[in-house]
Amino acid sequence: MLSIAILGSGKGSNAQSIIDAIKAGTLNARIVCVLADVQDAFILDRARQNGIPAYYIDCAPFKTKLEGAAEQKVIDILKKHGADLIVLAGFMRMVKSGLLRAFPGKIINIHPALLPNFPGLHSWKQALDGGAKVTGCTVHFVDEGMDTGPIILQKEVPVLAGDTPESLHARIQVQEHIAYPEALRLISEGRLRIEGRRVVVTN
Ligand code: GRF
């Protein structure tokens, strides 16, 4: 069975969607641990409420990346729990080469836009400001770049007249909560293969 570890920084609604899919029996996986770089992140409470080992990782002195002693600590915890897939769910740091090398091709992320459009922060706001008619979310493998890894799947979300950044992000999150369990199902069934920069889905 697929052993998933989740890394986050915030409220953890995507982590919840994965927990729910496992409980509903629609995803054959287990969550072996949840790690956060924010001590009071709600994602840690969600883990504890569900009996999942939860860890706060102090990532100082870095503000925007996971490197150095904290990176090693994360690797040690992930290995200790036997994680075979690392799921970034609102983890607000760049993953660097140490973790990438420890789990090659085994780290995925969800991004609130149709990549390669609107990488980086506040993508729903970027979409609004850029006058996009359609945006959405993307599940992708993680590489050294900022939201540049091979794409697993995407869900579209229309931008509506009168949308605010908040209303648009809320509708994107509804699709995220469908997309992440769906992508994980493909992985748990062994149906994804990376060919160069492309992800191939097999039946
Ligand atoms: C999501 O919008 C995700 O796409 C982005 O960060 C947000 C995390 O939300 N990377 P949550 O913590 O899972 O609720």
C-alpha cells in the first residue's frame, strides 16, 4: 500500500481531502506522517485528530526554502516512517536538492493555477489581475524549479464576473480537493510513468 507523507504550512484542507478519500475507501493508501514548518498550522491538528504522527519542523534561519539541518531532519522523519511518496499540500517553501535526491520522482505538489500559467505565490490573484477567463489547479511532480515539474493532471475553474481573489481561490480549492485524491489514486494504482518532462498515464 502507498505510504504517503504530507508537508504543509497552513489550514490543510487538501490534506483533509486525502484523509477523507482514504476513509471513504476511494484511495488505497495510508498517511504515515504530517510535517509543518508553522507551529500552530491547522494541518497538524487535523493530523492529530486522525491519529497521524504530526511534526513541527523549525526551518530557521531560512524563510522560503527547506535546507540545512531542517531538511535533514525532515528526511530522517520521512525515512523513519517509511514514506514512499511526499505530498506537498500548501507547503510554502522551496524544496531543495537534498530532499529531491532522497526521494527522486517521489515528491508531488498541488498548485492553484493551470501551470505553466501563474507559477509562484497568489496565483488566483495573478489570474484575476491578468484577466484570465479560465484558471484552475495542477498536480505535478516537484523538481528544482518553482512549479515547473512534469504535470500529472489539471482541473479548470472559470473566472466569473465579480470574482474576488477570495471567491476565486475558494472555487479553485473545491477542484483541488477532487484533483489531489485523483492523482494519488493514479499513483497508488501504479498508472503513472515519467517520460522526460511528460507524465504518461496508463490504463
Ligand atoms: C492550496 O491552494 C494549494 O494549491 C496551495 O496552497 C493552498 C493550500 O491550502 N499550494 P490547504 O492548506 O491545503 O487548505
